[in-house]
Amino acid sequence: MESKPNKAQDPSPWKAVGIVSDILITILVLTTVFAFGGRLADQYLHTGYIFTVIGFVLLIIVGYKVILRKAEVAKKKLGLDRS
């Protein structure tokens, strides 16, 4: 049978809100930098949408790694790390 976690181990709602907002801000900043930067480069260089597409591809690659790292930190903060 699975044991229930102690009430002392439950994270506070404010700690969870802080972690979620940190991840959300990271996603928004990465999206702004890569997508908007690509769009500006396309407008400046008159290249259609190539830099916008490159920006989104970089967003997926870089964002995935950054969010995974932030998820590991969140696990430790919430006490879900079993190691």
C-alpha cells in the first residue's frame, strides 16, 4: 500500500506559485528573445520568415534544456527529490 505523505512535507501554496511563476517567466522571456529576435532579423534583412523559424527551432532546443533544469530545481524545492 502507498503511504500518505506527512502534512509537514506538503509544500505551501505560495512556494508552488513561486516555482510556477519562475518557469512561466522563463518561457515568456525565451519566447520573446528567440521569436521576436528572429522576426526583427527578418524585417531588417528582408528575408521572409527564415529567421523567425530558426528562432522557434532554437526556442524549442534551448527552452527544453532550460525547463528541464528548472524542473529539477523545483523537485528539490518541493522535497520530491528521492536521491
